[in-house]
Amino acid sequence: MKSFWRAFRRNRLAVVGAMISVCLATLALTAPLLAPWDPNRPDVKKILTSPSGKHLFGTDQIGRDVLSRMLHGARVSLAVGFVSVGISAFIGITLGSLAGYNGGTTDATIMRLVDLMLVFPRLFLLLAVLAFLKPSIWTIMAVIGFTSWMGTARLVRAEFLALKEREFVVSSQSIGASGFRVIWRHILPNAMAPVLVAMTLGIPAAILLESALSFLGLGVQPPHATWGNILNEGKEVIEVAWWVSVYPGLAILLTVLSYNLLGEGIRDALDPRLRQSAGRVGGRGR
Amino acid sequence: MLAYVLRRLLLAIPLLIGITFVSFVVIQLAPGDPTQIPGENIETSKLAWEQLRKEYGLDQPLYVQYGKWITRLVRLDLGRSFAPHGRPVRTMIAERLPVTLLLNIVELLIIVALAVPIGVLSATRQYSTFDKATTIFVFLGFATPDFWLALLLMILFGVQLGWLPISGLRSMNWEYLSFWQQQTDFLSHLALPILVATFGGLAGLSRYMRQSMLEVVRQDYVQSARAKGLAERVVIGKHALRNAMLPIVTILGLSLPGLIGGSVIVESIFAIPGMGQLMVQAAFERDYPVLMGNLVIVAAVTLLANLAADVAYGLVDPRIRVGRRRR
């Protein structure tokens, strides 16, 4: 753990990524306190006013404050990111452990299911499902979670295959520990590192996906503010009011970037083989 | 090699059946019913509604419906759209699939043509300015929402500068243009969509290419090629590149669904009449024969493309090409 921190801290980009993601999370959590205006209150006297001291990011076509809407949108984006990754991790870990631990037919069946799910282009599958569901933030979290567990399942399975022959596993089996106990107490804790990395990298992917769906109009529905549907409304007026579209896009970019840097940083710090080369970024040829 | 290809083909058959199954289940199990179409006839009486359900066979058990659907599917009969025009889904898809395929193939070619040299250069000049610049580009490419990039480019090139058209595939006056003008017109319509679609994929693939190359150049046989006195160009371009390309072929196959999925965004923004745009329209109209047909075809095309990638892998990997089994 100590060496992990040392390696992580040496990676400047990863530290920056971590700091930005913490800041964004704080902004999202305190949005109701921070937002200078009511995110949903229209004001006919202030339609499409450009950014100024009063409205830092300007107002949209019905006079709502873009900054306040974005702060509230951050809550949605981050919540979708975290919850859907939680769902996909739960499914992925469960199926991956079952496949890796049991082997045989269970393994073959689960892995064919993974192959099958991976053949579907994600957005097509999501559109097909969302067409018949009532769009809400919960639906979006669920459908993103249910369509993104395959990578985690493969990872967990691979870890299990490597770990299940090791002495500590075999010895706990030999004293009669139940399958569940062996998986839960002995193998999983040792398999969590790559899963954590995958989860960290899954958050920005889910955020991008949510914003794309909301942008298409099939995600979280207005007047609920999310970065994707602020952009969706902003695109109608982009020729006269760039600020309605530019700022939410930048927010998505910054969020995804920071989580990606964080995730890659964690991975490099965990993987001793990569740690070496990552360390060399600072001082070459050490 | 032949055995390898056959094995891949055999593995694809259960996947194909699985595709039809998932496409069917995903749409049937969703709580909404295609006959509950919001719009004109909200006041539909219960009787009329039952009749509608009967007409589309929705009152029968699911396995009967699946059986019927699949027997029609084998004959490539995908049913008719629920939209007022009621056109056969097969015709609608046949009109749109070529556009989406064309876009994706061009994108793929551009991505490979650029990502391989970028990856090789940044690997051989690790930590150089070029390498750092591409790393920044890669992270930006991963993080930029494609729909946002599309919007910005539309405004910049389409509206502010007025250099490129921003929607559709042809100009209004297309019929009156000469042959070459028509081609330029078509290409100029494709420029922005392709630029947007290649951006993210390029970042990913060049990253993998760099990684793969970095691993290969540390191998002993690369050192021995150098020790033989071969020119660096030959060492990298021939000995190292060949082996570094192997994982890239696999990665390419794996990234295909993502690329094709991206057509949804690009086609809706640039109003390109392809599969992605059709899918979005059908989702809004709850046009379930179109949704199901589209989903099956897109997944089957992805499966085929994956198969092609597998075969390509077999061709470039001598361990498979000469017939010895892989580990």
C-alpha cells in the first residue's frame, strides 16, 4: 500500500486527475448551495444573455442560468457514472467469479454470453431498450450498467483462473471451506486491484454514454438538467449563443479526462512492470 | 489455416442465433408494448387494442412469437415498419446499410493508416516531444464527447468559415452538377462526419500501437536484428512492426462495435441517412419491427467484421498460417 502511494504520487498527471475528480465531486455534492440561480426557473427578460458577472456562463433560450444548470447536471452525470459502474461491477464480478471458479460448462456458458453481448454495438442496443422504457435517471443507470459488465467479467475470470490453483486457496478448500467462502474471503480480495482500475475507467465511459443518450433526447429528460441535455437544447441556438453548448461540453471533457488520468495512474502504480516505465517519465534512464 | 477458419465459423453460428435471441428478448421484455403507441389514437378502445395485438400476433406466447419471427428472419423478411408508410424493414435497411458501411470502412482505413505510423513513431522516440504531444492528443481524444466535437466543427467549418456542408450526403443542386462536381460534393459532405468519427478511434488505436511496439522493441530478436547490422529502418519497419501489428489486428476487431455504435451519433448530427439515424428515429417512434431488424443486422454485420478480423489475424500470424495450433 505504501509503495502504491509512493508510485501514485510520483505520477503528476494522475495526482492532477485525482484532485480534479475530487473537486468535481465536491461541486456536484454542494450544487444546491453553490448554484447562484434556480436551475429550472425561466426568465423571459434574460433570454440568451452572454456570459457576464451575474451569469458567469450566460443563460439559455428561456433565460435559465447555464452555470446553475451545469452544477445540478454534474450531480446527474456523476451519479450515473458511479451507480452504473456499481451495477456493472456487481454483475461482472459475480459472473466472472462463477466462471473462473467453477470452470467447465458454467465457464463456457458465461463466456459465450460475454462474447454475445460484446457483438452488439452499445448505442444500438441501448436505443432498442430505451425506446420502450420510461426514460429516467434510474433507467439510464440500469441500462448502462446492464450493458457494460463484460470487461469486468473477463478480468475477474482471468484473475480467478490464475489464483485458484495457488496454495492459500487450495489449503482453505482442503479444510472444508465452502465455495462461497473461498471466493469471497480468499480469491476476490486478491483479484480486486484490476477490477478497481476497470471501475475507475468505467466511470468516465458511463458519463460519456449518458451524455450521448441525453444529447440524442433518449436519456434523462428535460427539464431535469444534465450536461447532455443542456447540450441538446444548446445546439438549437449554437449559432447565436455558443456558451450554452461550449461549457457543458468542456465540463464533460474535463470530467472524463480527470477520471481517465486517475484510472491510468492507479493502474500504473499497481502494476510493478508498468511502474518502472512510468517512473521513467520524470527522470529518463534512471 | 483452413481448420482455424472453420473453427471460427462454427463458433460464429451459436453467436448468430444468440444475436437473434437477444434482439428479440430485449425488445419483448421491456415493459412498454409497441401497440401502446403514444399519439393519434390515445382513445383506442380495449377491443381495438386487442385486435391490434392479435393482428401483430402479440397475444401469443413469447416462444411462438420468436419462432414465427425467426422463420421469417431466415427468409430475410423483417416485417413492415409501424410508421404510416408501412414500408418493408428490409428495404429500409437495404437503403441505409451501404451508407453506414461506407462510412465505417473509410473511417477504419483512415484510423489504421494514421494510428500505425503515429504509434510506431512515438514508441521509437519514447518521451520525445512528438511522443508527449501524441499522449496529450490521446487523452483528449478519449475524453472529447464526439457529439460535442461534431457541433463545434459544424459551427467552425460549416457556419463561420462556410467551407463544408453540415448535413446530408448531397447538396440540393446535386442533379445539376457535372460528374466530378458530384463526387467532390459527396466527399465534402463526408469530410466532417469522418473527421469526428475517426478522432476518438485514432486516439485509442495509436495508444495500443505505441504500447505494442514498446513491448516488441525490447525483445531479443530485435536486438539480434540490430546486432546483425541491419539498418534501423529495416529493424523497426520489418522485424518489429510485423509482430507489433499482431495484437493490433485483435484490438481492431474488438473496437469495431464501438466504431459502428458511433454511427448513431455522427449520423444523427450530420443528418446522414444511415443505420444509426434510422435507429434513433425508430426509437422515438417505438417502431419495433425496425428496431429489431436494425439491431439484428447491425450485430450480424459486427459479427462478420469480427470474423474477418479473426481470419486476418490467422493470415498475419505465421503460427496459425502454417497450420500449427495456437497454445
